[in-house]
Amino acid sequence: MKKLFITLATVAVYLLLSIFTGWWAVTWVIWVFYFVYMVAQMYKDQD
């Protein structure tokens, strides 16, 4: 569960920076894939 919170915090900070710097159109894709990967890792660790 800790990994999920770290991922959410990282994504939130990075997306805010992306919005303010104008790179939103490019960087959001990277973070969506990162979030999905981390959620998958979290569920894998529970098995």
C-alpha cells in the first residue's frame, strides 16, 4: 500500500509541474503507464 501512495504523490507532483511548464500534452502518457505499472506491482506483491 505504501508503494501506491508514493506513486500517487509522485504522479501528482509531476503532473502539476507538467501543467505549469506546458509539457502536459507529452508527459501525462508516461505517468499513466507508470501508475498502471505500480498498481500491478502492488497486486503482484500481495500474492
